[in-house]
Amino acid sequence: MQISELEGIYNIVGTNQDDTNTSYTGTLSLRLNTDGRLLAKWRIGNDQEQFGEGFFRDNILVINFHYYDEDRNIYRGVVVYRCLSKDILDGFWSEEFGDPKCLGEERCFRVGHEPELLN
């Protein structure tokens, strides 16, 4: 798989980095920049946006991300996706102020494509 095959928009479902199993949904947009890195933009729910830049190797996508709260405090983290195909990304993430005993989880499905069923 090539990094350019990952460009596009994905629907996401995930759980937060805590022990409550709180879930969320949203979208992830991936596009290549001029340096060959993927730029990421998440929209979680109706109001939270997160931004990141990532690199790709051996079907693993790693993105360093950040976002701001309502007081403009910045939060940083990293997400690691295993690219099951160019249409399905399976990942886990952690941010600096999350519960260090837990990881968040996220699965992404390309918009406009019916993914193959995975066993």
C-alpha cells in the first residue's frame, strides 16, 4: 500500500482514553502535503476539531495530533493506525493528559466505500 492511497475522508468510531468506555463518532480527513506527509483533521461530534501530521511505513500510520479546549489550552497526543486496507484503519491513541493506564481506540471507514467484512 502507498501513502497516497490513504488520502480521503473516513467515518470514525472510537472510545476515549479512560476506563468508562465512553464512545464517540466523527470524521477524519487525510491529505498529502508537499513533503509527502499526511495532514489529518478530525471532527469529533459537532464541535471538536483536532489536527495532526503523520508518516507511513509498512502499513502503519502514525500521527502526532493536537487540539485546543474552550480556553485555548493545547493538548497533544499520538495515534497509531494499522491500515487493514486503504479503506479501513484500526488504531489506538494516547494524549498527554489522558488516563496513563488506558488507551483510546478508533476505527476508521472510508466514506463512500462498502468495506470488506473482516473475520
